[in-house]
Amino acid sequence: MSRSPMLRLRAWFALVVAALVIGAITLASDPQATATAPRIPTKATAQAELNALTVAPEGSTSGYSRDKFPHWDTVSGSCNAREQVLKRDGIDVAVNGDCYPTSGRWYSPYDGVTVHSPSDVDIDHVVPLAEAWRSGASSWSDAKRREFANDLYWPQLRAASSASNRAKGDRDPASWKPRSAYHCTYAKMWIRTKYQWELTVQSAEKTELQRMVNTC
């Protein structure tokens, strides 16, 4: 006996749902799809590091210049720090002999956008250079500021859409945050960077970081 049209429709719908589920599982299991910055702390460690940060009024930007933080140093072969992050944070990235991407895509966790051209990707300094200056880096040597600006060891560099990076500017979490789904990770990256580089936080910044960590 043939099945009724309603039973056939239900069977077709079940197949569609199964295919969608399998596709979602495949994407989630792709290690490149979850590429992220290194050494992001656990919630407990981030909380301990946040508690240990020195709270102080934010300094001024007097004397600040991006030139005082030389960045995109060559770090491996022909790859500079920017290109290293493009490879690390991208999906299916292919590069030419100069290490510049020729294809690939980049998921920007700040705004949930996928970008298909490297020219539309910015490498965000999680703690902006001007923010670092106001938080203690103004007293650093040029060599230390260079290390900070090219920091691939701690979670200080992250690929993001140009639009989200430029919307952020040099603001701290008291005045700018990524989309809510990324609050936890963003706060942990920010805290880890400030802790490891011994930078201060202002009171409003710490309050907002605590709120974001509480979402983890």
C-alpha cells in the first residue's frame, strides 16, 4: 500500500531536518570554524586576574602616537604579525609567496559577520594601543611597546570585520562591547591582556568587565 501524501510530506520534512542537523554538526566539528586567539583563560582564572588588576584613573593620551607602537613585525618567514593572525583566525585560507591571503573567509565574532576579502578584515588590538597608553604603556620603552603591538602569545590580536573594529576605535568595555554572545570571551581576552602586561583598569571599566564575566 502506498503512503498517503501527508505521510510522504512528513518523511520528506524529517529528511530535511536531519540534513540540516548533520550540516550543523559538521560545521561545529571543523576546528578552523572555531579558530580564536590563544591562551584565553577560564572564567575562574579570568575572575582571579580581574580581581588582581590595579584600579586607577585613566591617564591622558598626551604624547600618544601609533608610531610609538611599531606593529606588524615579521615573525616567521615572509609572514608578519598581521598575516599570521589572518591565517590563524581564517577558514580555508590560502596565501601567496609573500604570505598575503589569496582566498579564504573570516568570521568576525564581534558582530557575527563572515568576511570573504582580507581587505575587509582588520586585526584588532583587543586592548587598543591608545587604551594601553592611557593605562600605563606611556612609561614603557619603545621595545616593550613594539612587543605589545605584535603580541601573538597572549590573546591581544584578533581578526574582526573592519566595520566592527572601526566602531570600537580605542574605547574600553565601559563604552564599547561586541555583540552580547561574545561578551564572555571578549572580557576574558581583555582581562588576560591587561593582567599579563600589568596595565591598570579604571573603575567603570572593571565594573563592566565583571558584568561580562558573569555571563560566562
